[in-house]
Amino acid sequence: MNRVAIYPGSFDPITRGHENIIQRALMLFDNVIVAVAHRRTQKKEGLFKIQERVKMIEKAFEGESRVVATEFDGLLVDYARKMEARIIIRGLRAVSDFEYEFQMALMNRHLSPEIETIFLAPAEQYSYLSASFIREIGSLGGSVREFVNPNVHEALQRKFGPLA
Ligand code: PNS
């Protein structure tokens, strides 16, 4: 039986930290579904359109057939069930992430007790990295090259112009 995990998030855009979590998940599972969420409760669209984010994830894992990038709307647990994934992967960077992640894991368990959440820690050099920092630093023309793959870097430069 294939062990399938789902790694949900906003991925606006995918960072080296996300990629690092996906690589780690690939050591534990046969297939990893990277699922970009439509955030109905958020008014703003985000920096990149959902489809653009999915494309960037696909590009980042072009040679890796075990990674599938998708988008989903509605409850994560419903989507996980539909995709026959019993494991949700979330990255934990620091203690500050813990409270929100713990609440979300327990709420998802309440909604769907058969689905388990597993937390993975990224490599230390990405422990202070977030997509929101990438968006902010990029919008201000700063250097983010080491924190995103070259394709994402190009996409950021198309949005914001040349970055340091
Ligand atoms: O990268 P993010 O923004 O922290 O990811 C949060 C995400 C998308 C995983 C979460 O908001 C989510 O699962 N949204 C889908 C709707 C849902 O199931 N909400 C209930 C969560 S307890």
C-alpha cells in the first residue's frame, strides 16, 4: 500500500523551507501531495494566484514524480480523505509556531479522527524563514535569493523588479 501524505499550506510563494520539509517527507512517505489552499476567510488574494503557486511547486519538483502539486477548496480533512491521504504534514520552525499548529492539529483530529498530523522540522538555516518575509523583503527590493529557488526568484522579480 502506498503511504501518501498531504502537505497543505498557502505557499505564497514556495520557499526553500517548504522544499526542505517536502524532501524530508519524501524520506518517510511514498507520495507527497503539496496542496495549496484557497483561503476563503482571507479577503486579499495573496501575492501569487493559486494556479501560479501550484506551477511554482511543480517546477521546484519537476524531476520528482512522487510529489504532486494541487489546489483545494473547503476543509483540509475532506480533501485529504478524497486523496486517500491519512497523514497531514506541517513544518514546525520554532516554538512560536507551536500554539497555532497544535490547535490546528487537534481541530483537524476532531473533524476527522482517522487523519494524523505529523510535524517536521526544517534545516536550521530555514528556521527563521517565512513566505511572508519573502513577500515583504521582495516588495522592498531586498535580497531573498538564498531562500527561494531560481524560478520563484524570477517570478518575484517580475512582480517587484530587480532584487538585490
Ligand atoms: O501555510 P498556512 O497559511 O499556515 O496554511 C494553513 C492551512 C491552509 C493549512 C489551513 O488554513 C487549512 O487547512 N485551510 C483549509 C480549511 C480548513 O480545513 N480549515 C480548518 C483548519 S483546523
